[in-house]
Amino acid sequence: MTASPRTVAVGGELPYQIHIGPGLLSDASLLGAAIRGRHVLLASDDTVAPLYLARVRDALQAARPELKIGQYVIPAGEASKTLDNFAGAIAALAALGATRDACVLALGGGVVGDLAGFAAACWMRGVDCVQLPTTLLAMVDSSVGGKTAVDIPQGKNLVGAFHPPRAVIADTAALRSLPVRELRAGLAEVIKYGAIRDPLFFQWLQAERAALLAGDDAALAQAIARSCEHKAEIVERDPLEKGERALLNLGHTFGHAIETAQGYGAPGNDNLNHGEAVAVGMVLAARLSAALGMADAADTDTLRELLLAYGLPVRIPAGLEPEGLLAHMRLDKKNIAGRLRLVLWRGIGKAEVVADVDETAVLAVLRQG
Ligand code: NAD
Ligand code: GLY
């Protein structure tokens, strides 16, 4: 396996390409080709911007000297995915004089991608967004599929829009500066694809753990491409999550409740980040599935062991009340008519959406921690 550039196509009404390979953030022609108009807002966070913003801006300006490029940089971390910072991005577009053919470049992890994507969805009722993911999690999940959002104190991603990107450009060399904790968080979402629909990929992840955790370029490129193929296949059939796209949320209802209850992660606090919360959530969903007689408890153990082997948490952090977590779960976007609707599974590779889940059974799982 080599780490040569790859492309994954996302079909549907608004098709686009996901470009995956080392050095792409300096690829002037690739970046330039993604821009239609004259105005570009380069959005990032204050960890990623010092590392990568200048190279993107310089490459873009070299390719397209006529471009007017503004920038908007937020503090790093989930706590920045707010309506206030959304308003800041909108103000930056206004200051730039951005017209309908403008483009927002989202350079960073899922926080920047979701927030900048939402600003692009709203400015003048929608301008282009090109996702430049720099975390593994963003490369395998958040940059693809057009979900954009901000968090509010009442819950994660509760304010947002579907707004597919015009392109996704994933520079795998950017992963070299990613802290190992964030690499592991991304691997939780990679494991999710195996857990919900691909037992062979799950086995590959069991076998390639050492290479992936060591940041091996070829193994990571393979994991990213396979994950993007899975996500592309689902979102092109169900872009607005009317059906099977919900399966991508295995563990997320539990995970989002944990993130909301903790008040969201930020550099310098010990709160779980999104990928870690999803890891815990997947184990809780698997345990609930076993308790409801849908799945074999041995599969829960296999999933739990793989997550542990990747250094991910598998238990609810201390101090979070089960009743409080359940209250947050009631505000999940998948719920209908006030009843819990969860992604559960029938074992490795087989997930399904279950409506009207009994809250007593959920509470029992939450109480076990
Ligand atoms: P993040 O954006 O907070 O990035 C994690 C940390 O890594 C940040 O501190 C960031 O500054 C730093 N970082 C990013 N790239 C770096 C690099 N190359 N080198 C060094 N440091 C780097 O978090 P995330 O895990 O990327 O994304 C999580 C967010 O994505 C959550 O808000 C979640 O809700 C969202 N999400 C959205 C979707 C979707 O479909 N839209 C899917 C999954 C997750
Ligand atoms: N991360 C879930 C989705 O994109 O649908």
C-alpha cells in the first residue's frame, strides 16, 4: 500500500470529489479550481491557523492573484462551535464584501468545518464551502455529507443546515501534527463504519491497530479512503437523513448527551472530545442492544475491546447523572413525537434504527456507567 493521492466521488444532486493525499494544502491548482468567484473567507482555529493557513492562502493567491482573501480564526475546541462565533463568521463575510459566488474555506477539524459550513449555508442564503479537514475525524466524517451546525447549551448541533461542500481536500500530511488523543478520536469514527456496515473493515482495524496508532501514512490513507467510500455511499442515497443516514449516528445520541452534560471539550479541560464520547456511546448502544435481546453480548465485548485497544474510553465519565443524560437524549434530532429513536445493532456490521425505545432500559444501561 502506498499513500498516493486518491479520489472518492460523492454522487447525488450536488456531486463533489473528496481528494485524499499528502501535500494537498499546497496544491495551488486543486485549491484554485474549487473557487468560482472573487471572494474567499479562510476560516480556521488558533491551533491550525499558525500551522497551515499561510500555505493555503499563498497557494491560492498564486493560483488566482485576483482573489480577495479574508480570514476568520476562532479559538480551538468544541466550546467555540457557538452562535456567537457563527455571527463572527458572518461579519467576516460582510467585511470581505462577499457576493453570491464567494467561497468559505473551512481549514481545521470538525468544529471549524461545521461552523464555517453553517456560515456558508446562511450567507446570502448559501455560498460555496470547500472543506479542508486537518483532523482524522474531519477527514473520515465531518467534512463529507454537508451537515453543518453549531452547539447551544441545550444540546449539540441543534442549530444548523444541510449544505454539501463543493469539494473536500484532505491533506494527509497534516495528520503528522495532530496530537495522538485527536488521532484516536478520529479512529473511533473509523471503527464506527466497521461496526455499522463492514465486518471485514472491522477485522482490518483489529489487525492494523499498531500501524494506525503509529500514524503510518499508508494505513491512515487506506482508513480514510474506506471510511469516505462508506460515507459517500450513504449520503448520496440519503443526503437529508430521512432513512439510512441515521445509521452513521451509532453511539451519537449517548455521546452527544455526554458532551452536552460536560459542557463541551476545549483545550485545557478534561471533558471528552467528540470522538471519545462516540466511543463510549457505541459501547452503551451495543450494551442496550444486548439488553433488548437484539444482539449477542459477545459482540459488545469485541467492540469494547477494540476501542480499548485504540486507547479510547468505554465508560461514562464520573460525575454525570444517568437521569441528566437521559434528559439530554430526549432532545436528540432523531427522536419523533417525543419518543426515543436510537441507532442500535445486531452485532458487528449490522446496525438499525429502533423507534420507541423503552426509557427504562436506557436508564438501566446509563446507571451501569
Ligand atoms: P476539532 O475541530 O475540535 O479538532 C480537534 C483539535 O485538534 C482542536 O484543538 C484543533 O485545533 C486541533 N487540530 C486540528 N487539526 C490539527 C492538526 N492538523 N494538527 C494539530 N492540531 C490540530 O474536533 P474534531 O474531532 O475534528 O471534530 C469534532 C466536531 O465535528 C464536533 O463538533 C462534531 O459534532 C463534529 N462532527 C460533525 C459531523 C458532520 O457530519 N458534520 C460528523 C462528525 C463530527
Ligand atoms: N456524522 C453523521 C452524519 O454525517 O450523518
